[in-house]
Amino acid sequence: MTEIKRLQLLATAVIGCVIWFLPIPEGVRPNAWHLFAIFIATIAGIIMKAATMGTMAIIGIMICAVTQVLAPGDPVKSVSNALSGFGNSIIWLIGLSFFIARGFIKTGLGTRLAYYFVRAFGRSTLGLSYGLGLADLILAPAIPSNTARAGGVIFPIMKSIAVSFGSVSEKPETHRNIGAFLTLTGYNINLVTSVIFLTATASNPMAQKFAGDLGIQITWTSWLFATIVPGLVCFLLVPLFLYRFYPPELKKTPDAPAEAASRLKEMGPVTGKELLMVATFFILLVLWIFGNLFSMDATTAALIGLSILLVSGVLNWDDVKSEKSAWDTIVWFSALVMMGTYLNELGFTDWFGHFVGSKLTHLNWLPAFILIVVIYSYCHYMFASATAQAAAMYNVFLAVGIAIGVPGVMLAIFLGVSASLMGCLTHYGHGPAPIYFGTSYVTLKDWWKQGFFLSVLYLLVWFVIGGLWWKLIGLW
């Protein structure tokens, strides 16, 4: 271990110890506060690269088990709780998405689809990003899991395009060629399409339910009517913003459409395994779209899809074992999800929401509205999904806003939107994030940096464009 690594690990330990031994705020359970210290130290270690993300995740799980913060006085239950993240269905959906994406690449179907996109939109890298974004937008209202939509449909195509233009995960010097740009645009457009439609991601109906519990009725149509204008503005701005501030090295590809057509001709007719992959793909789409009719969730559907690929010989078990990015993601994401879940269950997030609300009661509704949304948005650093944040904090912040006098429907929709959009902040902030981050095209530093800048862009668009639109349609 180098001297720098030792210092980084020491700094991580110091951060955790300082928070651990700080006076515990009134109303916070000691083990909740200590778990918060472990969580912050784990995140700090990942940011500082004190060790690999997998190593930091295992250390975090170990400390939770040893200190028994999840089940004081019960070492067996403490270990079980510390490992509970591995039983989260969303985490396995993410891993399964990696395996299914391997089928697209191995059969050549991903390359074939990539060439179709290149032929249609490939005169520029910017055009490619919009082409993939349009595919996501079309699928968004019908696929209620943005993780499934990203991992099972858009991501494999994006990865194939990146590889076909020379961006290879194993060669860092090629990442900025085109892969890094398409990764960030693909992920962030997925977040944007997720907030436009009520059925585009799981956290939206959860927000609808919580709002209904407080007497605020939101329908599929009223959600769309409120989100369509600021949502489409973000859809148009995200690729342009990243093209300006995180540009690809390869910008113009005027010969790409003709080259793509030539490559498609060379590939010849669709093979039998490609047809099996297409069939599996459509089975997955049907199950993801209509799975609720059969009481089937997205992860079960993905298991069915992977099983079909294995039984049919499109993939073999060695393909699954060799997908290192998937297994790495399952480990570190499980640790963060576990900590975020127990911060909620132990009452830390509920305390934090009430603490914030008590500081805003003296304000008029407009500045209170802005502060509520901004604080709620940046609390997303503590969460590994929009659903987790909505479950933990949505009803508390909405109730505070309503009590102050903030127009209910406007606040309810904005908070619902923020939980998804702020997934841009971190590489664990939403289900699709680990899928895209797992390509290694974008460094951790760049992901967090560009994510913060995009979060500011999103808030500006939704406060200004959204605010004007909501005034026009009578939400305030």
C-alpha cells in the first residue's frame, strides 16, 4: 500500500470517528447516529479513493456488523441486517441488466442496432445522444422501471455504439473519445424521461400516493401536464450542456451513416442467436410493461430473460461469471442501499426532515418552497434511489410545505420530480447509475462534478421554466 493510500484511509477513519463521537442530536437514536457516521465515512473513502469501491463497501458492512449498530445486543441479527442489501431486488435487477447486455454484445445484435442508430443519427455524436434519448422517451411511459429501461434496452445499444467508435472500457485513453459523453447523456436523459410520465419510474406513483394521503389528488394526465414543458426543456438541454462542458473528442462523423450501412451489409442477415436475443428482448418488454397484471416485478422478469438466454445457449455461465462489472456493482451498491435503508428505519431521515421543517416555519411560502425543494434535492446524496428518498422524506417535506402555505399540487409534483432528477449527483443515486458507471468510461470525480452542475441546471429549469408554466396552468 502506498503512503498516499494509507493517508487516505486514515483520513476516512478520522472522518468517521469525528462524526461518531460528536454529541448526538436530541431525538436521534445513538445507533442511528453511529450508522450515519459509518455511511459518511464510507462515502468519503470512496470519494478520496482510499480503496476500491468494493473494498470500502465490505469495510462498511464489516463495521456495521462489528459495532452492532443495526441490532444492538444481537450479533447474529446485526450480521444478517448488515448483509440485507444483497437481498434487495433492485440491486439484482441492476446486475441482471449487465448480464442481459452481454447477450446484445456477444450475439452481435447490439452492434447491428448500433449501426442502425448510426445510420439514422450518426452524422454527429450529439445526434447519437438525441437518438438514444428519443428511444428512451418513447419507452418511458410504458416501462415503469427506469432501471429496466436503461439496463435492458438503452444501455446495451449505447455501449455497442461506444465500442464501435473506439471507446473501450479497458483502455482509459479511449474513454473520452465518445463513450464518456454517451454514458452521461444516456444516464441523465433516462432521469429526465423518468419524471415526465407518472408511470416511468417507481418513485412517481409513490409520490402520488403520499400526496393523496395528504388530500392532494394527482392523475396520470395532470402529472404529465405539469411536467411536460420543463421536462422536455431538460431533455433538449442535457446533451447540449454536456457537449459544451464535457465534450467528446469525436464530434463530427459525416461518413458514419454510409460506413454504418456498409457494415450492416457486411454483417449479412440476422443470425439465429440474434433472433433469440430479439425474442428474449420482446419477452422482457412485455413482462416489464404488463408485469403488474401478473403480479410480476421487473427483477423477476429480468431473471426470466436471463434464464432464456442461458437455456438457449445465447449466453453460458462463464459469460455470467466473467461480467466483473456486474458483480462489483452488486457488492458496493448493496452496502450503500443497506445503510440508506437503515438510516430510514432507525428514524434518522425522519428526524432530519422534522429538523429542517422546524427551521422554515417562520418564512413566507415562496422562499420556504425554494428552500424545501433545494434541501430535499441535495439530501439525495444520502440515498441510493429515488424510491428510497421518497419513502423516507417525501411526506415529511410535503407536509411541512403545506403547513407553511405552499401550493400543494405544485410542491407535490416538484418533490416527486426532484427525487429522480437528483440521481445525477452520485454514481449510486438511482438504479441506472451503477449500470452506466460500471462501464468505467466516466471517472468518479467527473461523475460527481458534472452531476452537481447538472443538478443546478435541473433546478433552474424547473424553478424558472416550470414555475412560469405552472403559473400559466394555474398551479399557483
